[in-house]
Amino acid sequence: MPLALLALAVGAFGIGTTEFVMMGLLPDVAGDLHISIPTAGHLVSAYALGVVIGAPLLAAATARMSRRTVLIALMALFVLGNALSAVAPGEVSLLAARFVSGLPHGAFFGVGAVVATGMVAPERKARSVSLMFLGLTVANIVGVPAATAVGQQLGWRATFLGVSVIGVAAIAALAVLIPRDGAPAPTTGLRGELAALRSLPVWLALGTTVAGFGALFAAYSYITPMLTDAAGFADASVTLLLALFGVGATAGNLLGGRLADHSLRGTLFGGLTSLVVVLALFPLLMRTEVTAAAAVALLGTAAFVTGSPLQLMVMEKASAAPSLASSANQAAFNLANAGGAWIGGLALAAGFGATSPALAGAGLAVLGLGVAATAYAVDRRRGAAGAGRERVVAGHVPETAETVRR
């Protein structure tokens, strides 16, 4: 694998750290700015909104630029957003800074996935994407706990300064490790990129992402009350258990990349099926501490097995202009985050029990399987129609029951 993938992983590590660290710093930020914790929670939403808006917008705006230049520029915007977060004097300015921090997130992963797959042989494309995403999953094991500890000891502003330093290191790595001719400008331009989004298979692939990862966030958003209320863990144990989720996610990410290079469809369907099974078993697994800890790790593994296949699926459906579609898939991941959390919350609020969000997630994973199956059925239908047209053009009449009898 090219060393340039390391530069993408460093950028992903910084992005993953700043995305998730705010959850651990909410009490510190709320106390320092004299706002309530629910109000401070809007800082998480501001980042997610930046991702959803920035992913397609920045991908479209940079459609004619060299992808190497785009990645460096996106990481510079990331550094700016986190530096502004560190010096923000109040709630409104911090909300704006978090929004700016989220803007480059989706476009970086989207364009980065295109660059990563362009640097390797076709049989290693999924693995190259998984290695870029490795930075994101490792951030949940190392980056987020370390950044949270720094924020608690030195103040939350120090955390965002530290994340800015990671961004500067990523810029240096991108400039040094990605060759100038290794990530050329797209040949299609904005019109071609937009045309790719008019394809039904692309939208079905994006729908699979929303439903599939919505299943994860329906459960993971409420994993703490599941572990404390259902499994009986003490509050102090939750941080270590969330690190187990990161370990599972890292293992699933690497496994999914390797398997998808052999069978993209099989890995996607297998991952979604395993996610259905794990989530459906959550009410049973949360009855003891040992099985609950295993459930957290298995959830990370099952969900992230599908990460690389979902990204590659979208890129294949928009093969002529993958940058915008790939970036849009990152927006879909964040819509899954918000939508999954909302659906899981509805189950919890309805009084169905602490583990009910997991069952709601299982339903979303089944929906993801259905959308993926529809996408592949559409592909087969279009492939058969295209083959029939080719035979007619070549002077061959497609076989019918009548011609077979003759």
C-alpha cells in the first residue's frame, strides 16, 4: 500500500478526534461558558450540520481542482475551524467555529477515498479506503480519550489547539507524501459530477448508508444507559467500554476492507446481516457484564465491516464522477447519525426499555438490507437491458421463447 495513505489516515485521525471529543467535554464547556449542558449539546449538532452542508458544497466548488490541492485546502480549513474554537469568546462564536470545523469533514473523506483508490490496483481498492478510515476508528481508541483528558486537565481550549496541531501535521504529510501527479484534477468538472447524482443507483447506495449506519447510531447513541441501567455497570466503567467499541470498529474496518476486495456485495450483505443479529441480541447480551462488554465490541465490528463497502458502492455507482457522490456519502453518514439517534430516542421515550434503541436499530439494519437488495436488482435489470441493446446493435435478436422453439 502507498505511504501516501498514511497522510490520509493522519487527517482522518484529527477529524475523528474533533468530531467525537465534544461529547466528553460538554460539562467543561458548559461550565466555562455559563450555559446548560443541553445548550452545549448544540455544539455537536453544529459540527454535524457543517458536515452535511460542506460535503457536497465543497466537493462541487473544487470539482476542477487537483485533488491533492483540495485535500490540503480542506485540512487548512479544518485547522482554522479548530483554532477558532480554541479562542472563541462565547457560545455563538463557538457554534460558528464548530460549524466551520465540520465543513471539510465530508469532502476530505470523499475526495480522500477517490485518491486512495486511484493509487492502488483494482483488487485493493476497498483495503485502501479502510486504511484511510483507520485514522477515524483509531481516534476513538486513542485520540478522543487523550483529547478529553487534556481538556479536563488543561481546559477545553487546549484540546482544540492540540487538534489544530494534528491538522498542521496532516497538511505536511499530504504535501510530502501525495505526489503532484498522484491526485490529478477530475476530467468531468462540476457538470459531470452533478450528473452522477441524478442516477437512481447512486441514491439507493446513499440510502443504504443512511439506513445501515442509522442502525448503529440508534443503539450507540444510548449505549451508556444500556450499560448502566440494563447491564449494571458503574458510570466510571463506561469510558473503558467505549474504548472496546473503538477496538471492535477498528477490527471491523480492516476486516471489511480486506473482504470487500474479494466480494463487495457479499461483504456488504454479510455486514448488514451481522448488524441485525447483534442488535437483535442486545436485550439478552445486556443481562450480564461480560456479555454486555462483548456486545459493545461486536457492535463496533459489525457496523464498521460495512464502512468501506458502502463507500466503494457509492463510488462505483458514480464511477464517471465519484468525488461529489463520495462526499455526499459522508453527509449520508451524518444524516444516519442524527436520524438513528432520533429513532432510538423515540423507542426509549415510548417506554419500551433501556435496550429498545438496539431493537429499533435492528429494524433500520433490515431496511438497509432491503435498500441494498433493491440497488443490486436495479443494477441487474439495467445490465440485462444494456446487454439486450448491444445484441440488437450487433445484428443479433435477443432470444425469446419463440426463437428457442424454432
